[in-house]
Amino acid sequence: MRQAQAKEFLSNHPLFRTGDLDEARHCVTQKFCDHKLFLSSKEDQLSVHHNHVAGKHVSVNYLHYGANVQINPGMLERFYLLQVPLSGHALVRHRGKDIVANRNTATLLNPDRETDMIWGKGCRKLLLQVDKAYLRSKAEDVLGVPIPGDVRFDPVVDLTKEGGQMIRKMVIHMALLAEAGTLFGEQSAVQDLWAESELVTKLLTLQNSNISHMLAKSDHQLLPVGIKLALSFIHANLAEPIRLADIAQYSSINVRTLQKGFQRAFSITPMQVLHNARLDAAYYQLTARQNKPSVTDVAFSNGFSHLGRFSRDYKNRFGRLPSQIN
């Protein structure tokens, strides 16, 4: 426990260090949202450490102010924010609840509700930021139907219970993978996409929300082992010329059972899931923030050997040609 409390996660991804209140407010705003930031006491000495690494739809952050501070972000609007305390405590008011966040309690902030926080001097947190539109799309993927409104989570994440412990472990695991360079690096687009999908799906199924009753009735959260193995094999081999028989062999189930399992879970065939996963990986790479590869390189690296068909299918899925990405 002591080592976890003392560890500064993502230290090889420093965003900024400052003792200036205005600079801290400005820099944190750039990655999150506009907010008010105050020192609780003029005697306190600010010492902000903010480390940051980002994928396409998710970012992981380590944040420590080094002083007692009051933070008022209002509504987050564009994203959800999971805050996992590593040490110290914070007082968080959200959705009408006053929450004491500490090693036993994390908080999950919803985009459309006001938030006020007081972080103690020793408060260090891992923050998982999830794009609102992406989370909604994953919820609809899991349910297989559109949802009538925004997902709203219970803001209290009990880290003493199994679900909360799993959430904490997966956030820490993601931070450690990013530190090691195996996640959110320039060469890991496919793994990044899969990791983001898995993480958000688990968050939806592990934390209580206004769609938990719908998720409880969904077949997707309890996929058979063979289907899970098939999905893992598909995402690990997007660039390879794999066949239906290859997927079935890896999953240790026969082709017919595999087809029925995918039809029941996703309403499409395994090869359609593979095709869509390849297109999603291509979209991820073509919308990278920097060092964007060429359309040709992206197509070939994701298993497309015919550029014309790739462009046609890409447009059908995303509404524009791969060459039209800004």
C-alpha cells in the first residue's frame, strides 16, 4: 500500500510542473475544461504535478496540487471523469451528494451535473477521462439498441467492493502499460483501440448507472469464453489474412457454433466483426493527433489489399472517404 501511495504514475509523461496558481489553472483547463481554482489558504505553497497520456477517446492523468485547493469545474459537458485517489482525501459534491474521496472511495463525475471539490494537500489521484460521445456509443454497442438519453453514473465508486476494486485495478493497469510504452504509443493503435473499448465496457458494467437495469438483461456482458477468445484473436490479427476457420480453431469451437454465437451476441458474422474492427483501427490511425500515416499504409497495415474497396467501405461506415480526414 505504501508503495502505491508514494508512486508518481506516468512520470515519463510529464505535462507540466508549476507553483503558480494561474499557470496551473490554465494548463489543467487545456486538458480538461475551464474551471475555477483557489488556494484554501494563502499560507499554502502550490506544487502541481500533472502527468498525462492520451488515446483517441480516453486519457489517463496523474494529478497532485501539493496544497489544499478548491476546484469548481461546473459541468464537464464533453466527458466523464473517474477520479481514483492514491493518497490523501478530497471532498466532492456532485449530483446532490457530498462524497469523501479517499483510498476506499473514488468518484465518477457525469458531464451534465455541477461539481465542486476540495482537494487536501496530500491528495494524489489517477484520473481517467472518457469522451462522452464514445461512452454512449459503447453503451449502445453493448445493448444493441439506441439509448434514450445520456448515461448517468452513481458518482460514488466503492473501492472496498469487488466492482470498485476491479475499476481501480484496470485504471492502474492502464497507467502502468502507458508508462511501459505498450499503450498509447505511436506503434500501438490497434491495442489502444481495443483497450479503450474494453475499459469503457467494463466501466459501464461494473459501476451502477441509469442503464444498469438494461445492461443486466443484455447477453453481451456475459459472453461465452469461446466468443471472448475469438474477439481477442480478431483484434490481435487485424493485419493478417485470417479466415473463419482460423478464428474457430483459436477459440476451440466449431465454425457453426462460432457463427451462431456471434449472431446471437452481435447480430453479425465473425468476418463482419473482423471487417468492422479493421475499419475502426484504420479510422483510429487516420485521425491520430500527430505522425499520421498515409491512407495506403493504413489500409495495408489493417488487412485491406484493395484500396478501392477500402475507401468504399470506410465511407459507408464513417460517412466520408479516408482521404477526407482532417
